[in-house]
Amino acid sequence: MSVPDYMQCAEDHQTLLVVVQPIGIVPEESFFRIYKRISAVSQVNVRDSQRVLYIRYRHHYPPENNEWGDFQTHRKVVGLITITDCSSAKDWPQTFEKFHVQKEMYGSTLYDSRLFVFGLQGEIAEQPRTDVAFYPSYDECETVEKRIEDFIESLFIVLESKRLDRATDKSGDKIPLLCVPFEKKDFVGLDTDSRHYKKRCQGRMRKHVGDLCLQAGMLQDSLVHYHMAVELLRSVNDFLWLGAALEGLCSASVIYHYPGGTGGKVGSRRAQGGSLSAEAGNRHRPGAQEVLIDPGALTSNGINADTSAEIGRAKNCLSPEDIIDKYKEAISYYGKYKNAGVIELEACVKAVRVLAIQKRSMEASEFLQNAVYINLRQLSEEEKIQRYSILSELYERIGFHRKSAFFKRIAAMQCAAPSIPEPGWRACYKLLLETLPGYSLSLDPKDFSKGTHRGWAAVQMRLLHELVYASRRMGNPALSVRHLSFLLQTMLDFLSDQEKKDVTQSLESYTAKCPGTMEFITLPDGLKLPPVPFTKLPIVRSVKLLNLPTSLRPHKIKSLLGQNVSTKSPFIYSPIIAHSRGEERTKKIDFQWVQGDVCEVQLMVYNPMPFELRVENMGLLTTGVEFESLPAALSLPAESGLYPVTLVGVPQTTGQITINGYHTSVFGVFSDCLLDNLPGVKTNGCTVEVIPALPRLQISTSLPRSAHTLQPSSGDEISTSVSVQLYNGETQQLIIKLENIGTEPLETLEVTAKTVNTKEKLYGDFLSWKLEDTLSQFPLKPGKIATFVVNIKVKLDFSCQENLLQDLNDDGISVSGLPLSSPFRQVVKPRVEAKPVNPQESSKGGDFSHVKVSDIKISKICFYCSALWPNENKLLFVFLLNIFTF
């Protein structure tokens, strides 16, 4: 026997093997639809008995395996069901002849057979036949299941007759010697009358009868026969058949202890009826011992009533621990025979399935390790794939997930072996995907952003490279790009500098043909691969929303003329502060953005790659309002430190806008990077209010700029300084041009002036204006210019101001026209040296009293839109006149 059945389990020893095959040309879909209905009839209760027959169906079975039917009867094909299409009566003789040819293939072991004919109607179909069933079509065959039940009953009749015939003690009859195929030549010329030979014949026949009893649903009888066979075969050192007897004993004990089965389908088998008690499924008595039963207790009908109670207590049944010991012993006997490699391999598989139920993983792994090294004939590539796949499945059942993944990966590589003319890359790729959980690998990048890396990175990278190669050979470049992107994103910390260069070069070559996207990729089996955003290329450490430039910031003025009205809320202290990254990102910022104005977000990034990183099409991802992102391109030096990057955009509507992340294009892969998926990112909040568009005004004056820059009274004010030098009493015009450079019309202009002196001892009105001419040009349309004239007149009153004269002198103000011998000057500030008073010197320089007034500061311009004043747009224009002395 050269073809192992890797799906074998211990309870298969009690099944009858039925082969279902097509004859002629039968549509595959139609055949398997009928096969599924046939195989559903897998358990049949025997009439007038508590026994149950179990059937095992196969649609393909190697004829050479059938030759081992005497060694283990569950390997013998006892039933044949054929399915054929026959549409005309003239084709019927040829079809029936093919049926007989098919029967001859398994003729030596068949108990009964059936032919199901579909499509034939008429006289032939109306003739009553036992072995042939006619149906008009595959849709009109309601009696298929009933026919199968009748067929199984006929199998039971033959089985029972054979059991009775073999079990009956025929004194004086010569017991035939049962042999396996490779033994027949070894027994030629042996003395058939020797005691040793007769014991060998008796032991093998007892073992064979035990198989028949087990198949016939007589579990107690089979246990007795197996025990007898073990003693007989052990006495003559018939190791191959002794191993088979021990395996039969183990199988019967497994059926008793685990009525649910060991094949993985829980509940697929009913608890054994017949002569075992209903509590068989609950009996796991490790202390149970082997007990031999007197052969005289056996009758042709089964067990003598005197001993049935004792056997009912299952004292002949092995304990769960003894089952494994006997399996080990049987496998050691099988190992003595080179031609029994398949039997040995299947016994290992059966033992592993039992140990998996007993949760004895380490012992199960020993059996599997032995199975790996069993040397069979030269297997085909398909058989190798099946072998490694079953080993993987068994390792998975005992909890050895990484070992399971190892063998499944070998099976995947076998699908694309060089010796295969047409490698199965799709099967290879599918098996590789199934190995991912065993290596703690997931294709969802979110699983790698939660914390510490799990698994062996070197093995994971190797597996990902194999997925890339398999997907490329499948002709799916998008899949290759997705896996290579995943490798670069999740394994970046484990790649060497050279590996980083190699991976990125491969990725660029793939994306030149098929760019990477943020779409899900759906595989043929329904699995969806999530997108892989490059959150590490570059790595972002902080995100900060920037306020608008000072000249564009909106200001909510509390009073048009600068009156102070406090709107501060009460301060409430709370010792409980919730530190949540999600709350930081959703908290609202205390400044506003303006619709239509360019807004900025600053990111601090760095490049982890050992080469220059080019990032293209980098822009913002937002929600809440319509936002036009203005993409940027940047080039980061190799392994750079923190590098500031400013992303800009223009909000098109008003409301609350939230910055959710950014998008990039790196190595041809488009990525949408969400801030929620970026670990360790600091932010000052990502939600800001966008108010409606406001007017924008540009102001220019007719006076030259001052060399002295005056600091505004608050940081929110826009200021410019101009200078003018005037004599006392002199007047000059200041022409101010107002140009609307925005998109909103300017409707109202309000102007106020304030004279600033730190000592507050200067008096007089310096500025005057008339708004009528200017307001006649309002509303000021976008692009239009209005002029505004301010009259500057110096008028200082020095009379009766003793302190003023002294203060002006102290401040460097030159005053002419006052007598130097004035008592005020002498009193307030006496001179150090006495000088003669010359009245004529007092008149030098003319009769003009003058003061140098400098630095007229246009300090504050505020804009108001309809959001604050629904009825009109207003402009508050504040002059701050600062007087400096030189």
C-alpha cells in the first residue's frame, strides 16, 4: 500500500468503505450533488437490533489499498455505487457493460453494488431491478436516500454472514492464513502443520473477526477477539499482525471512551448502542485493566449472557492512558517493516487525534515528529502537499501554531516546486496566507501600532517577501504593492540600511506600473486586505494649528471706541484632569480661521531612512467644512532630526473644521494618515472655528515712515509709524489711502484718535478730520481706493504752566519766544554757572515758537463682518499719536 489516507481516525475502523464513482461522461457538478446526498446517509440503524452501521464514502480509492482488506477490514471496499448519464435506450447495453467492468476492479471484496442511471426513460427504466435505479433527471430523484439505506442493509446481511462464519468454531477445519500482499512470497514452503503456523493462523483470524465485529456494531465482541488475538500473535512473534491487533484494540477503546469521535467533527457520531451501556461516553476510567475472556464464552451470536454484565462494565476496554501506550507499541511493530510505512503513518495520525482530545500536546508532537520521518516511496508533488497540509492541521489541533505554520509554508512552497510544469501560485499564495496567524502576523497595519512587536521579525519578513513574490507570479501587481508596502511600514525598525534601499527600489518599480492606493483589496476567497498608510515615512511627532497672520486675524471688539467690558468667565479649579489624546485632538482652539484665507498647520517630522526621502502631494485631511488643501512637496535629508513642515489650505465654507490627518505620496504609494493612528503625536487641538469671509484693507500714507518703531499697546494691534516735524502753530495734512484688497465690500468707516504721552502733561488738539468726503466713497468695493485726510496742527499753550516748561526742557523740546530770565526757569531748574543775560539773544532764531512732533502711529485697525454685526460691515480706525522729544 503506497497511498496513505491522512484523514484516517480511530473510529474509521468500525466503518464500511463504499466507493462512489461516475461512469462515462457525467457533469462534475451533478455528480457531486448526488454524491453529497449519498454521503449524508452515513449511519443506519439495523432493523430489529440496537446496532448501528457506519459508512465511509470515497469517490476515489486506489485499488492497491484494497489488497490490504484482510489486514484491516475497514480498508476493504465492500460497496460500489456508480452514477451515469444515459439518454437513449441504444446506449444502455454499453453503459451496463461499463458498470460490470467497474465492479471487477473491486470484485474480490465487494459485498454489493448499485448503478444509478439518470436521463433514461421508457421500457428499460420500467423494468424492476435490484442493482439498478433509474431517474428521469438529477432534479427528480427523491428516492436516492431510501435506495442507499436499502443498499446498506444488504451490506449488513453479507457482513453478518461473514462474521458468523468466521466466528464459529469449526473443529477440525483448517484455518486459512491471512496475509498482506508482500507476505505471500515469504510463506511459500512453510510447514502448515506446525504448532507455530497454526497459532499464527488462529491469531490473525481472531484479529480479523474482531474487525468484523467492530464493523457490525458489536463492540464488546471485538474487544474480546482483539485481546485473544494479541495473546496468540505475541506468542509467535507475528509483529505486523500483532501491531494490527493492538491498533484494533485501541480503536475499539477510543470508540467506547469518545463516542463523539476524534476526527474533529464533534457530535458526528452517536454514542454506541448495542451491548454497551448508555453511559459509555462518560466513562474515562484510568484504572481499567486488560482482562482476558474465556473463548468458550463466545457464541455464534455474540456474547454469552453469563459474561455480558462483566463485559458491559468495559473491563476489556483500555484506559485513555493505556490507549496511547498500545498505540506506541503497535507503531514500533509497524516500524519493523519497510512495506508497512503507510500503516505506521496512519497509526501516528490516529494517535495524535486521540491525544488532541486528551489535551496531551507534548506526547502528540512526538507522534507527529515520528510521522515526519517515516520514509514512504517517492511521493508525487500533490501527495507531498497533502502530507504537509495534514501535518500542519494536526499541529494546529494540539496548539503548536508556529509548527503548524511551518509545515503549511512548506506545503505552499511545494505548490510552486520547480519540478511542477505549471506551478500553482494561487494555491501557494492561499496557503501562505493561512500561515500568518502561526507567525503572529496580521495583514492589518493597525495591529502593529498598538504596542510591542510580537513574533520573530526575521521570519515574518521572509514570509512577507514570499507573499510579494507569489502575488507577482499570480499576475496581481496591486497585491504585490500592498504586501511590499505592509513590509516597509510594519518592519521598518528591523530592516537594515541596505534592506531599506532594496525594498524601496522594488516598491518604486512595482508602483511605476500599478500605484498603491487606499482601497481595500478583495481576494477571491472573500478576504479583504486593508490599506497600508505610510505613517512612518516620514514620522510625525507633533501637529500644531497656526493662527492667521496678525494682519488677517479677526478681532471681536468689545466696544467700537475702545471701552473696556469684561467678558471673562469665572475660574473653576478642578484637581481631576483627564489626559486623553482623543480629547486633545477634539478640543476647540481659542482662535478662528477665516473663510477664503490661507490657513496653516505645522508638522514636526523626521526621516528615518538612510537616504533622502521625497514626499509628494502632502496635504491635509479635514472634516466639517469644505476645505481646499494645497498640496506640498518636500525633500527630507537622510535620518534628519525634527524638521518643520507647514501644510496650507483654504476653507471654502464656515463652521467647525477638524484636522483628521494628512495625505502623502511616497514611493508611488498614496497614503491617508489619520492622527488617531499615529502613536505619540503631540497636538494643541485639531478643531477650529471657521468664520465668514471678512473685508481686507490696505493703508498707505503721504508721510515718510519713522525710524522709531512704536510698540502697540497689545499684541493684536497692527501698527505703522510715520514722522513729521512741525513748528508750534504749523498745520500739515496727512493723506491716508484706503484700498479694499479683499473680496468683501467695506460699508462703514469709523475713526478715533488718541494722543499718547507717558507723563500725561501735554495739552492741546493735534488731529482733526472730516469723514463726509471719505464716507461718500462707501461702500468701498473690492479693488477700489478711498482717501482720508487728517489735519495735523501743533498748538501748545505755555501760559501759567510752570512745570510744563521745565518738563519740556527736560524732554529735549526746544521752545522759543520765552524770556530766559523767567522766574519760572530759575526757580524750577537753577543754572550751575551765572551768565550775563542778553535780551537780544532771546530773539535769535526768529519769532517762531516750535515743537518737533514725531511718530504718528496708525495703531489699530479692526474689521467687522456680518457674523458679528448682522446689519453692516464696520471698520474701526484708531490713531495713536505718540509724541517723542529729541
